[in-house]
Amino acid sequence: MPTVQCDHALDEDGEEIPIQRAVSRGIYRCISCGFPMVAKLGKWNEKHFAHKPTEGERPCAYGSETYRHAKAKQLLLARLRVKVPAVYASIPEGYTGKVPRLAEAQEVVAASAVAEQTIYVDEEGEIGFEDRRLYPDFDDHQGQRVLLARPDVIFFDDTGKRILLIEIYAEHRCTPEKIAKLRAYGIDTIEIHIPRHCDPAGIERLFTITSNTFWLYNGLQATFHFTPSGTDLLVDGSIPATELEERLSGRAETLKCRLNRVNAAVLAVRRVLGRADVAAENEAYRIAEATGQDYTRGFEQRRNERDTRLGEAIHARMQEHRAGLEERQRKSIEAEKAVRARQRELRERRSRLERRIQQKEAQLSRVVDYFKARLESVTGKVRSYNEDLESRIRAVKHTIRATQERHTTFERSQLDKQERELEQEEAELAAEEASLARSEETTGRGYRKRVSDLADTEQKTVVFESYYQDLQGIKSRTGH
């Protein structure tokens, strides 16, 4: 009966022992199932532990790969610390220059850690986390959750925030599909390769170096955009792109890994072929062939009934799942219709408001235009009135000035005339006085006449003084 190879087992004292310390005919048991194991210490084949074949029982599938994987998780959960490699910028395809280093290699220390916590998407589209120990069978959720991934170890900080996802592989690295899902969480994720024949001390030593640790996702690298022209970033720590590719090439699957994977697949096929139920089915077919077609038909009928029951159960479950999907789809459609109706209502309200605003703006524009025209008209009238008033004022001033000038000229001419008359009369009076003085002594005949003339002269003098006062008044009024 086929067996699974393993390089670690428990000795008779229950202590874990590697194959290098095993002795021939020693008593050993499987770390996983506790069943007896045999130390294969041949000279030609690789040394290993193998399960002792037992009748009617399927051999344990626990092997070296499972051991290394489980031991690495156990040590990580106990250590709560691991060293992660340096972070370099993502480079465009074909780039051969230097690549800037974004962060140095450092040790990540966790406050707590869990193993194989299930990450899923619920029916609301939200990402959730669930302890696999509490819900080992993910299918019990009846399709309400979709499994995304189950990292081997998750590190938490002291606030309970997930700070690092850790994938461990002994033979087979993460598939591109799983890496894509892990990157979707936006949490830093590393992958640690545990080589064959690593004892616990060697595995623990791997957590203190970075030669077997690779980034699957790094937030700093994902958000950093590198352009080859940014030479200012090429400081100490930058490395050539070819060297970076060599560092990343350690994640590539080797020929030995492929060979181990093929061997594991062959062993799995052998285990399936060696199962008791498969052997019973084969025996039943052989008996059916020997005993005739009736038994064959009966066997086929029982098998069909079994398939029918399984098909009905699957169909019922699919129907239930489909009904749930249809109900969620119906609710989604109703919600979408409500949203669209609300959007139409908002668009109509917006359209009505825009029309009212346009009407108010047009009305306001007309009112503004009316008052603007009215203001321009009134302004023109006021300007015309002011110009007319100024013209009339200038005409009145001109008339007054001309009148004053004519009146002043007339008065001056009258005064000049009167002044000439007065001067003439004064001359006549002076002549008469001289004549009187000459004739006063010589003749008395003209005494009375002269007395009369003197009276006239005095009267004229009074008149002259009156005229003279009038002349002074006119001069004072005219400013001369």
C-alpha cells in the first residue's frame, strides 16, 4: 500500500526527531495521525519516514511538505516577528536602468497573530474575516459568502489592525489567482519559501533573513509611480534592474519543485485507487460481470438512484441559491428603479427651477432695460434743460450787460452835456461878474438890472449844484 514520505516523526518518548537522527528498527509515530512509521534509511533512495501500511485504512497524507508548512506557521505564531525584504519601485517592461529602493529590509513585530483566518465577500459585497476554527466548513453559509483566500498567518498590531499577511510554501508557491486576490485587500503580503530538510531551527532562522522571503504585495510599492526620468530618486540603495530580476527569480518554480509536485499527484492517485470504497466498487463490478446482467442492472439502478438523490439535493440547493439570487436581484432592480425615479424627479425639479430662473432672469432683464432707457431719457431731458437754461442765462446776462452799457453811455452823454452847459454858464457868470465889477463904479444905471441878473445867477447856481449832486449820484451808481 502506498505511503507518504516525511522527514520528521515522534520517537517512543513523544519527542520530535528528524530522519537524520533516526535509527533502523526504531519505534516512531506520525506527528499528525499518531500511527506507526518506519525509518527508511537505504543507501540509494532518499532517507525518510513512511507510514506502515495497514489493512482497510487509508494512509495518512501528512508528509514533509505538510510538516514544514505546519511547523513554519507554529513558529510564526509563537515568534510574532519576521524580517521582510527591502522594497523597490515597480519598473516598466524593458527598463534596464537603476531601480530606486523605497524601504530597507526591516523586522515586522506583531502584537498578536492568527493562522488561516478566512477572508470572504458577503452578499452585500463587503470583505469580511472569519476564524476557520469556528467555521471550518465554508459551504455551510449556503452561498451567502464567497471565499477569497485563507492566508497561512495574519499579523495584527496592538489596535487589532491587520498589518501583514503571510503565505508559506514548501513545494508550491501561490498561484497568480490567489496573489491577485491577496493584493485586492490592500494589506502588505509576503511569501516565505521553506526548503526541504529544514529542521525547526533552520525554519526559524529563515524568519530572521530575507533570502527566502518575497513580496506579493506592498502598499508603498503599489502607490509609488516610478518614471525613468526621475533621476533624483536614484540615491544610495538603488540597484540595477537586472539584479532586481535576479532577486525576484527566486520565486520561480524549479524543476525539482515540479518533480515533487508530479510525485505528489501520483501518490494522490494511488491513494484514491487504494481506497476501500473504490476497491469495493471494483469488486462489485467484477461480481456483476460474473453473475449476469440482472445484478448489473440492479447495481446500475442503485447507482442511478444514488445519483438522482445527489442530483436532487444539488438541484434543490441550486434552486434555493438561485431563488436567493433572484430575490436579491429583484430587490436590487427595485432599488435601482427607485433611484432612477428619484433621479427623474430631481431632474424634473431641476428643469422646473432652471425654467423659473430663466423666466425671472428675462423679466429682471426687461425691467433693467426699461429703467435704463427711462434713466437715459430723463438724463437727456435734464441735460437739454440744463443747456437751455444755461443759454437763457447767458442771453439774460448779455441783455443786462448791454442794457447797463447803453444806460451808462446815455447817462454819461447827458452828464457830459450838462457839464458843458454848466461850464458855459460858469464862464458866462464869470464874464458877467467881471463886467459888473467894471461897470459897478462907473455906472449906476444898470445896477438894478445887474441885481436882477445876480439873482438869476444865484438861482442857476442852485440848479447847477442840484445837477452836480445828481451827477455824483450817477457816478457812484455806475462805479466811476
